[in-house]
Amino acid sequence: MSHTFRDLLKKVGSGTHTSKDLTRSETAQATRMMLLEEATPAQIGAFMIAHRIKRPTPTEVAGILDAYDELGPKLKPFAPPSPYPVTVLGIPYDGRSRTAPIAPLVALMLAVAGVPVILHGGETMPTKYGIPLIEIWQGLGWDFTRLNLAQVETVFAQTYLGFVYLPTLFPTAHNLVPYRDQIGKRPPAATAELVWSPYAGNVMMVAGYVHPPTEDRFREVCALRGIDNYTLVKGLEGSCDIPRDRTAIIAIHRPGDTEFERLKLHPRDYGFEGVEVPFESSEAYLELLQGAIANQDSEFRQAAIWNGGFYLWRCGVCPDLTAGFEQAEMLLSRGKVAAKVKEIQEAIGRC
């Protein structure tokens, strides 16, 4: 048993009136001890649920990320430099179970347009047990599970799309997955993962959330971590997918800005209002995804153009939203996204 960890556990787990927030360095120490399994299983489970109940402060989330930076993988800075920011799409690791994920198609559009994109995740994960990114990639014929970090860097440099697969590249974090199943709740690390960057350079961070206080927390975390380029989306199931059945609420901060910009996008103003495409099964979803890549008309394709157009504008590829939507439609209709799928498949095959 770790007496040091026990003291940290006592601080966060002493109850409503006597528990205390951890400092950034204390949180980093506690996270490091959990990742390295220096704490016992009982201590790790107790800390996760106690910290969840207390609710992590922005300072504590920053501490979790400090430990992730110390122990986790980092892709090398992109070379030669892209004219667009390296964009990290933070997607909940426990996947989607109600609505069809759009971000995989958005990532492809950005990569085609020359925007370097990084995503990260693992296998099917508690507490939602939704479809994970790795299953989507495998449905496209991409096997990231067998790649080491150097090979992922090679694919990233060649195709502009990188994926950090936790079981292979960050096994210490992956080893904590059973605790999520056993406590039945997302631990605070699940919040930190949404704004974690496995890249050794400046990025444009994109993260989704469900509850408005999470946006405030993310903005404070970004300030503490020196991230001045970010996009926070009240997205579908906590993802960075922009909804079509309601007004999209988005926070944008650009380098050099003193304040963030609040953007409210009304899909009806651009002809994209509609119902969200349901997630029915992995097989049905992959059929939808393949159909959109092949430019088959569908509600899912419309959702992809709506989202892709926004992110093409946000990353600086297009001067305005209307041009972004036109570009997204063109990338699908001219087969450029389909060609990128094949390019990534071939790049992985060469590794």
C-alpha cells in the first residue's frame, strides 16, 4: 500500500464538508501513481469514485494532463509545417450509442484539405460501451492496432491523419479501463482525455461536452495549459459533432485573443436543419459511412457536409462557412475523400 497515495485519497475523499481540492502537482502525482500502479487496486478505485463525486477542478484536470504528458506518447512535430494548425479531435473514449458519429468523416475531409488531424482512443469502453474509433477505422480497412509510435508518425506525415491507439501506445492508461467498468462511472480522467494532446507541438484543440459547466472548466484548463487555440462544442453525446436538430453552441479561442468568441449556429439558416441520424448497430453505421464516402445522398451525408464545412472554415481552409460547406460537398462528390481512405489504407499496409 502507498501511504503517499493514501494521504492524497484522504484529501479528496473526506466528504462534502472536509474534502479538499488537490494542487496541480498533487493531482499529477496521484495520476502518475495510478498509471504506474504504485497505488493498490483498492486505492485506485476509491480515488476514482471519490474524485468523481467531489468533481475535479480545472487545476486538477491540468494535473491529470501533466501526468499524461509525462508518461504518454507524443507524435513528433509535423514536418514540413502545414499552413493549417495540427488539429486534435477529442472524442469520448466510451463511444457513441445513440447517434451516428460524424467526426471520422470530418477527419478525412480535413486531411484531404491539408489539415493534419490527430485522434486517440482504445477499445470498447465503459460506461457507454459505444462504438470506438478503432472499430470504425477497421471498418475502413485500417489496422492501427499493430502500429508502433514511429509507424503512426510515418502514416501521419504521409496522409495527415494520425491515430494514437491506447492499448498499444499508452498501455498504462489502458490498464485503468477495468476500473471504469467496476465503479460504473466515468472518472475525472475521462474529462481530461477530451483535452489531451498526444502531439509534441502546438495544436488546435477541439473538444465536445454535454453540460455547460464543462465548457467553463475546459476554458480554464486551456488557460492553465497554455492552449490558446481551441474549439469547444456542445455536441452530440458529448462529442465534437455539431447538431442539426438544434442551435449549435460553440466557443472559439484563437491565438492572440484576449476573450473567447461565442458562436451560435442555426442549421436552418444554412439549409442543414434535420433530424440526427440514429446509431442502430455497428454494421448499419459502417454502411452509412461507406455510403457517404461514396457520395450517396443521405441524411448522414448532409450531417457530414454541415460538420465538415464548419471545421474546414474553423481550421482556416475556407474564408467563410458557406465556402466551407461547398468545399465539404466537393470533397465527397469528386471522390477525394474516397481516395484518402485508400491512401491511408496503403500507408498503413506499408508499415
